[in-house]
Amino acid sequence: MPDERTQRNRPKEQDELVFLALGGLGEIGMNAYLYGMGPPDARKWLMVDLGITFPEGEDDPGVDVILPDLRFIEEEKSTLAGIVITHAHEDHIGAVIELWPRLGVPVYATPFTAGMLKAKLAEYGNRLQIPIREVPLNGRFNVGPFNIELFEMSHSIPESSALAIRTPHGTVVHTGDWKLDPTPTIGGTPDAARLEALGNEGVLAVVGDSTNAMREGRSPSERDVAKTLADVIKAAPHRVAVTTFASNVARVKAVADAARAAGRELVIAGRALHRVIEVAIDTGYLPQGFRYVDQQQFSEVKRSKVVCLCTGSQGEPRAAMARIADNEHPDISLDKGDLAIFSSRTIPGNEKAVGWIQNSLVRMGVEVLTDGDALVHVTGHPRRDELRQLYAWLRPRIAVPMHGEARHLTAHAELAREAGVSEVQVAYNGEVVRLAPGALRIVDDAPVGRLFRDGRLIVPSGDGPVRERRKLAAVGIVIVALALSRRGEVAAEPQIVIDGVPIEDADGDPMEDIVLTAVDGTLRSIPRDRRRDVEMVGEAVRRGVRGAVANAWGKKPIVKVLVSVIEGKG
């Protein structure tokens, strides 16, 4: 995407309703969407969701999480009316706390989602005073010039809401994450009558979830997973460890119910699970008497009476399941004959980490059960028949697929056309889509990108420390320290540090000797009076060393040259 917006032939003062993604179009995760209303130079904006995505392996060394680059809306934050959160998954809520100071606007959320936000704030020591405005489930409220009505949808977390965004140009339905689950075990089912009534009222556009747009049929129900878990846990002879997304309260309840039905004790391992359970109890999604024991009591429970619910379904290195698989957990261990259930689907990019954990468990003699073996997980997103049903209820004029990679967006677009939607637009992050008035089309570009959480800091994804780490991972580093007198004479033997580079070449010559020879040859080639130019000397040595190592190794390392000027002879 261009770094600056470019106007595309249209009247400057025309009042418009536009849609723009800063994350979530062309990818799964990092959802951050904007709706703008007004003329191009005086729009009011509404943000829907502000989430993160996770590092994608070797391309993001040392990165903890990835956040959307908000520079476009930061520059216009005085025109941003507020942020509405559809639900409490990290890819929709995870960037709020760290990026809110750049925006400083109210955040609107339903009780469970607000509770999750407040719990995250508490972990930060409540250093921020974010104005979280709690709105009722299925409620209706105004955010600046936008009138918002919430529609509860089924998903893998309580209170996932679709938004009906009413404007003078028409109503946009932003679906959030959803599915049509007639028996969700926690939370309500989508209200078909309300959705059909909304369609009768008139819907301008649906901006909709595309995650499962390539899969035919309907998504199985959460109740089916609960039954499978109950049967598997009851039949297990020894310990059972279950790992799932911590935010999946319905799955937490299903495991707890299965443990109780089998006469077993539920053990909880992982801070994220404790946080979610506390919020779910506070908001009524789990009973006040929800019973479990903490991981410190694991060893006190008879082996055949344990069900341990663990964090780490996506291979997170410090989560409970990874530490168990590495025999590093301080309280929990699994033995030959125990059962580990992965009640989740591996997010693309996490396959290697999850595979390592599963293989480690198998080597320990633990039986591993995944969603490929039994119905121990169901998606929280709609398949094609569910998408067709939603379009039948809402009958929009426009469809804009969201929440998906290019192949998902394209499949959703084709389905929408087949469902009778007259105008369909596939767009990607940074493309400004005009929804009304007039024909649907892309009219502008906005700057987009990614930010990295690197320890306690937020750093750019382009020029920055992560870029340097990528280079280090590929070619290593050579550091040369030189000491020159004020007259340009070498005052001491050069010091060499080599890391990530082979110790010798193909002939067995030490790489350190090759570097020293290159340093000596470069210095000899520079007249003494010119060696007073420290910057020139450093750059000449850097080039000489880099070339010598490349000639010996076939790769060009990062070379750093430190030149010190000291008092010396002459």
C-alpha cells in the first residue's frame, strides 16, 4: 500500500459512507476496522475492534505479538468517535490497552467483554484509565453520529455481537465472528426473527466473516463437543489433560461437567484460564459455585481422578502444556498411559510449535487426541450454508468480505453473488471502500502496516531491531575493535568477536585469521595521514572484512567496526 493517501476521481465535498481496514482484510487476525461518514476532508470515524495477531515464526524473531499500525487514524483522532468491541478474543481486543493512549476515545463493550478488558488492565497495574463504557447485550446506543444496535451471535466466546450500524446513508451489518449454533451450551442463539426484521427494514451492506467461506455445510454444535469430551474423559483409565483456548468458556464448562460426571477433580493450570473463569463467574456464564482446584494441588489428586485443564493449545512456549511436555512444569506431570486432548484447531503458523509439544508427549508415552481423531473441537465461524442463511435473512445490496486471507475473501465474494447480492467488493488492508452514495468502489488508500511488541516496547516492523535480528539469524555477525593513535597509527592488536559465522573455511583456515588478515590489509592500504578520518577507516575495514568472509564462506555477515582514538606513540 502507498504510504500516503491518494485521491481517486470523485467530488471532494461529497458526503459519503466509507469502510476501511487497518488490519483483518487479507489476513486472519489483527482486526481493526473503520467506518467513516461525511465528506473526505471532514469525516467522523467509528472504529470496530482493535486486535493483535501472533508472530509467524522465523520472520519475527523475538516478537511477542503483532499490532496494527494506527498512523492513519492517529492523525485524525479528533474525528474518531469511539471504539466498539464485538467480542473479547485477542485478535479483536488484544491491542486496545497498548494502543489506546494513541487514540484516547471511549471504548464500548458488553459486560463479559468489558470484564475481560478490565482484567487485562489490572494485570498492567491499572496504570491506564481507559473509559470503558459497558453496553447491554443486544442493546442500542449512539457513538458520535453512528447508531449501533447489537445482535448476539454464537461463537467460541460469550457475547460475540454483530453490529447494525445505522447511518443516514443506510444500515451496515458488521457481523463480527459468528456461527449458527442451535445448542451453544453458553450464551444465546442468533435471533432469526430479529435478523429477518432487520433485513425487512433494509440493509445497505454486510461486512462479514470469511474464515470458513471455503467450507461447505454447517459448523457442528458446541453441544456435540461437550458430549464427546464427556465420553472420552469417562473412558480414560488415568490422568486426562485438556488444552483449549482459554477464552472458550463453553469448552471450560464442558470439561468441568465431564470431570464431574466422571467423578474426577478439575485442576486448572494457566493464568489466562483463571482470569477467564473469574470474569465468566462475575458475568453469570459460570455458576458462583464453579468448583476447581489450582495446579499446586495436582499431586494430591489420585491419578485416575484428575482432569487438568491447561493453557497452551497453540504451542505457546511458556504456557502450561509446553512446560508439561518439556518436563519443566513445577506442579504438573504426565506419565505413560495418560491422555492429552487438544480441544482446539491449530492456527496457521503455529503448526511447528504444536507439533513439537504433541511429539514430546507421545515420546513420554502419553496418548494424544486431536480434532482429527474425534469431535473434540468445533469452529466458531460460519460455513457456506450459514453464510447463505444470513444473506437470506438480511438481503443486503452490498457485501464486503472481511476476516480472511485472499482465498477466503474471494470464496466469500463468490458465495455472496450466488446468494443474490448485487454489489460485492473484495478489498484489502488500507483500501477505502465507498459504500454510499452511488456505486460501490474503492476510492482511496490509507497507510497501513504492523507494529511489534518487543518486550516492553512497541517497535516498527520495518526499520528497527527485528529487521536486524532477521539479518543476524541468517548471516551472523563479526565485530572488529580497533585502537588508533591520533596520528593514525595502530596502537594495539585488533580485537575480533565472531558469532553465528563458521569457525573455519573449507580449507580449515580459522575465520578469525581471515578477518585479521583483511583488517591488516585494509589498514596497510590507507596512508597513515588519512587514517585520522575515523569514519572512513571504519567503513573501509567493514567492507574489507565483509568481502573476505563472503569470499571464504559464500555469505556476507553483518560487520560492525568500533574505532577508538587514543594517545599513542608518534
